[in-house]
Amino acid sequence: MQTIEDVTVAFNAPGYSSKDLIVEVSPECLRLQAAGQQWRAGEIGAPFDWSVALPEPVDTDQVRATLEDGVLTVKMTKAAWARGDAKRVPVRGASVAPGQAPQEGDQARA
């Protein structure tokens, strides 16, 4: 999932504790790893090594990972927002009064 400012990845990790999981982030990729762990008598969480390409570069210093109810959520701030490069641009309405819209055949002004 992503918003204008963040990229968030949720991963089902039932049976793992925060100590069992390794999260690595580069600007373009998220990697999640876990070794097989015995978490209940006779049950072992399977090892995994999973990577995903991120839809936009992220700032690796602006990453939060939380594990709650068996779901690992990694929230990453997009790089442009963290650097302050992104700027919001106000959207203004048309400057043409109602009823004075350009007629078909009129040339658009730049």
C-alpha cells in the first residue's frame, strides 16, 4: 500500500517474535528474513527469505517495522518527502466565469 508520502508493506508472520525477523531496506528494495524457529511445542515456523521491489525510492533512515498479532508491518517514507524535495502545489479553479467557457473551435491559451 502506498500514500503520497509513504510505502507500507504488511507480511503475515504468525509464530515469529520480533527477535526472529530481519528487515533490510535499500532505497529500491525491502528484504524480510527469518530462520526456522520452534515457537510452540512441536511446531516450527518455516524459514523464509523474501524480497520485494518498492514502487518508489524510500529514505532508509525513515523506516519503522512493527510486529503485532502475527503481522509484520514495515512503513517507509518516500525519499523525496524525507529530503523535503516534494512540494505541494495548490490546485486552483478555472479563472473563467460560469457561462463564459471557451466555445468549440476557440484556441486554448498556454
